[in-house]
Amino acid sequence: MATPADRDSAADPAHAHLPCVLDIEASGFGRGSYPIEIGFVLPDGTAFCTLVIPDETWTHWDGDAERVHGISRSLLQRHGRSVHEVALELNHRLAGRTVYCDNWAHDYAWLARLFESADTSPTFKLRHLRELMSENAAEHFDDARELVARNLQLRRHRASSDARVLQLSLAKVWRNGIEAANGADGGAGANGRAAS
């Protein structure tokens, strides 16, 4: 079921200059796996999430993955949207954007499978979140993610919630990188990013 923004669409200053971050829950890993839920958070904090009804040729299912994300096949059938609808919605909402994820190899393959089944191409670019971090920020990212997830007290493992955790974790390591650099030598790049 598509869940529109869980925030007001007005820009949130706390999210200023943050990237759009996407996360995907899947039927499992490896050959034959496919996306079952796609969620993203825009720079202003607006979130979107939708379940995906598997294409009839998508048969892979991993019970261990289901235990992690808590999404059953029957839930997808009852509340999901067709691959065509999801692809069109993603293209509409993300057109022209660069979207970041933390698991590029899998997320890219799952999006490719979705768009191929929908017989269309994405209108946005998918990049790895790591590209936005300095070495120092990357070293502290997992700790930041644990802290952010704990502070948000999320009850469900969902794609849009995971995307929000990733986005806010990036903000945290950027902030900490600026504070550390300013305290040490006064010179950090914008948002603690590595110079290119």
C-alpha cells in the first residue's frame, strides 16, 4: 500500500542539503530475488513507501528474509501495487534526482528488475551513499546509524524507515565531521564531504 508523506510537505530546515535516500526490502538475496517494498526520504524529510506485488515470473522467496522485514507474500497481494504502477510512481516522484542507497549492488539489481518488468526505464540515478562521505565519516557511519535507529525507536523494519535512518545518519556524520574538523584545524569541506 502506498504511504504518502509522513511529514508535512513544507521544507524542514533540519533536512536542508540532505540527499534523497532510498531503501529496498526484498524477497531475499542472490539470484532470483526481487523488490517487495521500496521507500525513500526526500531532502525535506518527506517519506514515501510502497509494497510491490511480485510479477508473475518472480518466484524466489526466502523465509529468513521475511522474518527480518516482516512482509509476507499475502500482505503483498493484499496491499501491494503492480510493478508497472510502482515504476511509474518512482519515476514521477524522483524524476531528475540523484538518489542514494547504502547497498548499491543489490538495490541497483532490484530496481533494474522492477523497471525491466514494467518495460520502462528509471528517470533518476541511483548512487552509493558512501560517495557523500569522507573517510572519517564512513568510519563512523555504522555507529551513527545504530544511534539514530535507537533514538527513533522504530517498531517496524520498513523501507522508508530504513531510508530515514540512513539519511539522518549521514547528517550526523557530516555534522560530527564538521565539528571535529573545525575543532582540530578549522577547515572542513561542506557537510564534511571529501573534496573531489
